[in-house]
Amino acid sequence: MSSTPFHLAWFTPFKVPAWKMPWAGHEATEWLNGRYYLDMARALERAGFDYMMFEDSTLVSDTYGGTTENDLKHGLHAPKGDPVPLLPMLAMATEHMGFIATMSTSFYPPFILARTMATMDHLTMGRVGWNVVTSSEDLAAQNYGIDALPPHDERYDRADEFIDIVKGLWDSWEPDAVVADRATGRYVDHTKVHPLHHVGKFYKVRGPLNLPAGPQGHPVICQAGGSPRGREFASRHADTLLSSPKGIDGMKEYRDDVRARAAANGRNPDDIKVMYIVQPVIGETQAEAQELARRRNELTQDQTETILGIMSITTEVDFKQFDLDKPLPDDVTTNGHQSGLNAFKKRAAGKTVREAIMGQQTEAIQLVGTPASVADQMSEAIDAVGGDGFLIRGEPVRTHSRRYVDEIASGLAAELQRRGVVRREYPHKTFKENLKDF
Ligand SMILES: Cc1cc2nc3c(=O)[nH]c(=O)nc-3n(C[C@H](O)[C@H](O)[C@H](O)COP(=O)(O)O)c2cc1C
């Protein structure tokens, strides 16, 4: 039986790479010039990746222990660059791959977002996408004049209205509105540019957009909803989903669920590409890979502060208050990343907090081995689940590095390309067409 072809993508923040590791180069101080990500983009395009996705948040957090010390000491959520201006720069350095930036429906006005995305779609000739998030941190909200974010499900209600406006603005110019007719002296046919006159529950936007949509019309929509409300939102709007269900069964349940929801919403489920988070550990031999995995899983002080710091930031629960050698109290709740906290609570049942973070599996499946053996495992998983691909990420302390990118691009992905399960070519001009190719 031949294996199912699948997609590869890379998930990254625009922040300092693993600067304490021996192969950090000069990145500790130079990463904000974007050249690190430029090298990454070229390597990943050579390796047949469909896209790079940049996560984002806009806060300096003092949730952990009531001070910004941990966040800034480890560079967890800050310093962080805005991925939006980075995208056209990466597109100029590559020819085919797509680039996705995260922008929050809770903080952007829909008109600015629609305009920025349309402009970037033109600049990149159809190679950008938008990761739609509703954000989960009140500390970020307070940078935009909002004391506290609305409740979780209401954020998605707002996002539904927001995305309809954005799509309406992208559609406000008919495709042949720009006539550039020298004979009549008419540049735009005003009868083909239509105001939106949107008046909804949360927003009021007149329109039309002040430029036509780019080559993709609607740039690629990416989403990562994990909760039932989030999945419903994703199934209505997304072209690609980032997901972190656990194990083959969890992956299949998630994909089947969003595909069924998409069909119920009148969409073709094949138009949604579900990507599973993995962090493959690659060695020249199986033994070397296992030793690397053992070292990566060691819970150093840095690692502990990083994991607890990130948990604190995204859930807005101060994890410093808990005794690491006792179980997590039952009554911890969040208005932030619900599925993240719930997954942690499930994992932590019957364990101390330390044991729970030690066994923390952020990946869908754990992949450890040589390029060939990891390629086997990836194909087995995709064959069992039905599709669609993997979202690879380096973790902040050790593998957010050029070295790791090269292990994946030149080692693992090249092996997958030789087997014909990962693309060597991009047959179409735009990101969205290539993504939907299979
Ligand atoms: C791979 C991945 C990337 C994400 N990136 C971001 C991000 O950049 N910014 C953000 O605010 N939330 C991000 N999230 C959070 C999601 O948007 C979502 O809120 C989260 O998965 C919880 O799902 P829920 O909103 O349905 O509860 C990400 C989640 C995942 C799994």
C-alpha cells in the first residue's frame, strides 16, 4: 500500500531562538532583524513545507509570582516582534511557500485587519494567511483599553461577526473593478465597488475597503480552536487547523469532528487541512535519538520555570503559588486557554504538579529516531488518521534553533520527499491553491 501524501508546516514565535545553546550563533542579540527567520524560510521551502505560521501575543506578563521577572528572564512572551511586517520580507526571499501571521479579533479593528491582509496578499503575490485568535490574556487586553476580555464563548461570537466583516470587505471590490482604461481615462469602475454598511451586535463598519483584494481573494485562514465553540468556529472559517490532540485516537477524533462540523456548515471537509503538532527528535542512530530525547525531557530549573511561566501566561493562573510536590487544587479555572488548562488538569489527575509537567506531552505523537524511522511513524499515523499533515515546532529552551531546523529540513523532510509523501514542487501560484492541491 502506498502512503498518503501529507503537508508539513512550521510553527514559531518571532522571538529569540534558543540563545543559551552552543549553536545560537549571534542570534541572542540579532534575531529581531529577522535574518534568522529568513534562513529558516529558505530551508523549509527547500524541504517542501507548505507554510510557516507565526504565533503572537502582545503582553509582558507578571502573572507568575506577581512579577515580570520570569517572563523577561527567560524571554517567554517578550521580547517578541510583530510577525506582520516580517511576512513580506520572507516572501521576497522565497518563491512558493506560504506565511501566516497571528492577529487577534479582540484587538484589531476589522477594517485595519482586512486592509493589512489584502495589502500583504498583493505584496507577496498570494502567499499569506491569517491565524485567527481571540486572545486569552487580560494583560494584553489592557494594552488596548479593555480591562478584561469577554467570556470565552462570547469572544468567538465576536470573532464570527469580525470575520464576516473582513470577508465582506475583501469582497467589496468586484474582481474586474479596476479597469485602467486609457481610452476613457477611467481607472476604477465605481459601480463595481460596494459599501458594506455592516451594523451588527458588536461592530459597525461602512466599507468598502479602499483597495481590491489580493490574488487569493480571501487569504488563507488558519485557526487553532480546541474547545467545542472553538472547533465550531474553525469548521466554519478555516482552511488549515493547528491542533494538539493526543495520540492517534485523539488526532482522528479531532479531525473527524471538525470535518463533520464543516460538512454540517455546508463546506467541503477536504478544504480544511488539519495539522498536528510534533517535535521530532532526530539522531543518526536510534540510540542517539533516544539519548537526545532523554536529555530534552530532563526537567531542569530553566525548563520548569519556562513551562510554568508559559502556563501562567496563557491561563492567567499563577502557577508559582502551587507546591510542585502536591496535586493541583481542584478549583483552578480560567477564562483564557480553556482547552489548555483542561488538558493539563486531566494529565495532572493523581499526580503532583512536578510529575504532571515532567510527563507533559505537548505533541500529538512522540517521534524519536532516525530520519527513516520517524518518516515511517509519520506515515503510519497519517494513514491511520486519514490526513492532513504535521506542524513542527522547536521548543524555546533547546530546539528553537538553526541546527534543529536543518535536522528537520535536510534530514527528516528530505527523507519524506524521497518517499514521495511530501512535496518537492509547488504546482500553483498561490499558497491557498497549493494547500488545497491534495
Ligand atoms: C498550535 C497553536 C497555536 C496557537 N497560537 C496562538 C497565538 O499565536 N496566539 C493566541 O492568542 N492563541 C494561540 N493559540 C490558542 C488558540 O487560538 C486557542 O485559543 C486555543 O487552542 C484554545 O482553544 P479554545 O479557544 O477553543 O479554547 C494557539 C493554539 C495552538 C494549539
